[in-house]
Amino acid sequence: MFFKSDKKNQDQVRGFSHLGENFRFDGEIDCKGEIEIAGKIKGNVKAKKLRILETGIVKGIVQAEDVEVLGHMVGNIDSKNIYIGNKGVIRGNLHFENNLTVLEGADISGHVQKNKKDKVKRSDTDKVKYLEHNKIAS
Amino acid sequence: MPSVILRDTNLQGNITEKDSITIDGIVVGEIKAEEVIILENGNITGDITADNNIEAGGQITGDLYSERIHLNNSAKIRGKLSHRNLVVDEGAQLEIVSSTRKKITNNNKE
């Protein structure tokens, strides 16, 4: 390519992406920050924070740290925190690590499961033990 | 409400928007909208069709169809352009074939 991509401005992004009511999208979304969906999305979504607004419909697998569903969601959600508003509709499984909030009126059908996060912790403690062992040994 | 895609967001797939869409992130796929605004960090690989207006300030590889096309000074464009009005700012980096038409239709891929 004759274009050189300049890699400035890669620091933190202010605000969040917004996909409007008339937005139709087929494919994958990968957002390193926050994204708000008011349109129709077909495909998998990866984000740090995802908000599906009342007019939003997402069909696909969602992986995020925080998910807020105020609209429609068809597919599985895998997230640390999940919040479902009173008009939220879920067709799919919910896997969460920390918190699940469901308001009165939410419509959910699917498995709900709390994932254990001990895998990461265990490796951390192993590392600490190993470091301590090294300290004592030296 | 118009859509905004910031530079921490990466879309792979086709976009249809009846409103305006502002892109500062990476999009691989076709874009159809009323108005498309590509900001400086925007990187589009795919054709863009806009009814009214395309403002290009980022990197685009693909064909552009619109009533009015404005290439800003930070634009880096490679592809074919079909338009009624074309504005090119000083500094735009181009590798394009451009044609002025009386009528822009969505399917004039000749």
C-alpha cells in the first residue's frame, strides 16, 4: 500500500459509539470501549461496555465486561456484569462473573449461570507462591 | 438519531443506515447511508454509497457513490468516485478514477 497508517491518537477515546435506530448491520463488532446500540445487529459483538437500547435488537453472541439490555437480545451473553431493564427481552443463556441485575418486567428465557473466576486467581496465587519460594531460596 | 462509530470500534460487515453516519473507526464492508462522514482516524475498506453527501477525511479503499463528495485534507482515497459535485481539499492523497454524472444511482458499477 502506498498509504502509511500513522499510529498517533491511540490513547483513550472519550465518549462512546452509538448505532442509531435506523442502523442495520450484518457482521462482527469489536469495540475496545463503550458502545450503544439502538438499531438492528446480526452477528457477534465484543465490547468493554455494551448497552442495547429499547429499540435495539442484537442477534448473536455477546462478550463484554458490562452488558446492559433494555431492548431485545437473541443469543448468549458472556459478561462480568449483566443488567436487564424492565423492557429487556432475552432469548439465550446468560453467563456472568460478578453481578446479575434483572428488573421487574424483564422477559428472559434461557440458562442463567454464574461463572467461576477462580482460574485466573489460582494462577496468580501460584505465581506469588513461586516468587516467595524463590525469595526464600536465594 | 445519527450513528457514530469511534476509533476504538472495529466493524466487519455491511452497514445500512437511513440517517447520517460518522465513522472514526475501522470498517471492513459496504456502507450505505444518507450521509457518510469519515473522520481522520477512519479506515474504510469497501464501497460507500450515500444519497446526499460523503465527507472523507480518513483512509478509504473502495468506490464512492454520492451526490456530493468532499475529500478533506487528511483524506487518503483509493478507488472509483461517482458524483455530481466533487470538492477536493489541498493535501488529500488520492489514487482515484473520478466521473461526474447527472444522476447517481446505487448500482452504476460500470
